[in-house]
Amino acid sequence: IFRGWPRLNAVLYGGGALWLLVLLRSRYSIIHAHELHSSGVIACFCKLLMASKRVIIKDPAPGKSIGDLANLRRLPASRFLFSLIRRQADTLVGVTPEVRQELEAASFTRVRVIPNGVDTARFGPLDSEDRRQLKAELLGNLRHLPVVLFVGRLGPEKNPSILLESVKSLKIKVLLLIVGDGILRPELERVSRESRSDQQVVFWGTADRV
């Protein structure tokens, strides 16, 4: 809301979300929050006011420096917030066994693993002829190269930089196709331009029909 005032923005977001949850309390019985350090904290404060609500928090990202727990530890009064979530959250959901292990190592007990789902009606394997035609349409004169494909947000938590470095060490020539956008894209493009590698790298940008 206010550029350069992150703490004020956090207070306004948290206060507004809490007010909305209380205002709409007759419409729901479960709060499903994503990320411990943001909406998860708000959901647990809400349960302090309305003990009958159930709180489920999804932790989408592990990692010692950029994961959900790491972000929670950086917040003011983080020890209190850890205690709040342990007491108030009915269930914590990790998207992988690694996330579950990290949560349990931080003394969270009610943890379940639910992997992210895929809409198989929208995403499914193509037959060989469809693949050939699509590759020719999208890649043109580079279609003869083996493709290394990255699809995702170009942010630090995805660590796309290590992919650029790894591709440079391959002994065969490939096309690295990067589909997605994010704050690291300008830096990745600069590194790719300045690299002395013979590998082909294409930054596709955002795509709806992955």
C-alpha cells in the first residue's frame, strides 16, 4: 500500500485480514492459510478470538534461508509466533516429506503431507506426432537440440542460477528453455549473455498453456 513502509503494510494487511475474518465468521468453520509467516500467523490470531474455528496452514517451501520457517524466524517476536502456531494450528500441511521433516524438527506435531496436485485434464502427455509438431512450431531451427526445460517463478527460492551453471558443463549442446518470470530474470539474462558457453538459452517469459 505504502512503498518503502513494509512494517506498516504488514500491520495494515494483518489487521484488515483479521477484521474480515471476524466480520465473516458466520460463513465459515475452517481457515485454510498459505505460508506460516503471513496468513498462517493471522489465522492463528483469529483462532484466539474464535476458538471454534479450525486452522489448516500450508507450508509450501522448505529451506534454511528462504523457506517458510526461515521467514517466520525473521519476524519480530518470532518465539511467540512459533508458540502461537504450535498451540492454535489444528494441522500443518507440507507439500513434500522434506517440508514435513523440517516442520517436525521445529517441534510442530500435527503435520501431514499433501503433494501439490496436477489437473490431468489440462496437463497430460502428448503423443509423439503432436510433440514433434509442437516442437517445430515453438522452437523453429533449434528443434534439433535436446531440450532442458525449466517452468516456474524466477525467484531465489527456485535457485535457477544453478541450472544455468549446470547446463554449461554438459558435454552435448542443448537448448535451455526457461518458461516463467520473476525478480531474477534480468540477472539471469545478463549472466547468460556474458557466458562463454556454446549452449543455447531462451527466456520464454510467462506462458498460460504450459
